[in-house]
Amino acid sequence: MSNGPFDLDVDTLGNLRPISKVVLSLGSNLGDSAETLQAAVDLLADTPDLMLVEVSPVYETTPWGDVPDQPNFLNMVVIAESTLEPLTIMDRTQAIEESFGRERTVPGGPRTLDIDIVMVGNRASEGDIVLPHPHAHERGFVLVPWLDVDPDGVLEGHGPIADLVEEVDTEGITLRDDIEITAATGF
């Protein structure tokens, strides 16, 4: 039985993969952080099968964690759509981090670039990646910029972003409206 002119026989579509919403959190507190964030967004936009949808404003944030005496971070969120598997996205984000000299020596320490995969659709953990990011719901530097570009967003297993922002400490998170990061695709 046909429901309309756009019916598709899924058996004839080959190996189509579902499109998933991807939320990435980017941060930097070493070097020219604004320039680094723009270059990272450009590299993400150049990633095959990863289409940037939204780029949040940039926020200056105090460091989160147990490493004192480090500069404040610049943080932002990128919303994308992708058919890539989470581990492929992780490989790409780590390659981008490494291209900026990212060292993974001190957890929570200063970094030239940090790209965290917050979520990939409703995918759960697999291999070396924990999804959704296990601390995203606790981090104002992720939730505040995410809310700016996705006010109806939901973090799988934790609820609406708007509700989560109300539950976290947002002190030390300041909008930097003097810094504009744009997607290379020009949306």
C-alpha cells in the first residue's frame, strides 16, 4: 500500500546511515584562544559528513576542576548534524586538537584546544567514548552556550538544557560579545 509519491523502499537505499544531532563543546585557554576556536570551527566545517548547524556565542569561563593558577577559558558549543559514527567523530576532534598542540598530561589543566563530544543523537557509550558526556549536565560552560543556540535542547538522560542551566553554578561565565566565531559555510 502506498502512502504518497515520496514512499521509499528502504531495501533499495543501500547503506544509508541515520542523521544524528551532534553537540560539541570547544574550549581553549592557551595562546590566542579566539583564533584557535575559529580555526577549530573551520576544520569542523571541513569535515566530510559533518554539517554545522549552529555556532554559539563565546563565553569566558573560570577553569573547572582541581588545577589552580591557569588562565580563564574561552568556551563555546557547536551543533551539527552527521551520519558519522561517534568514534569517527572522536578521531576527527582529537586530530583537530592535536593539530593545535593539545597535550593530555594534566586532567583539567590548561590546553590550547579541547573539543568534547557532548552527545551524538541518542547514542550511548561505545568503545572509548562515553555518551552523553558524563559531566555535561554539571558544567555551566557547556550548558549556557548550548542553551543560546538550542533553547529546546535536551541532554539524553538528564533533561532539558534550560532546566539544567538553572541547576548549575553559572558564576564566572561571562558572554564575550567582542568575539564572534562563525562557521566557514557562512550560514
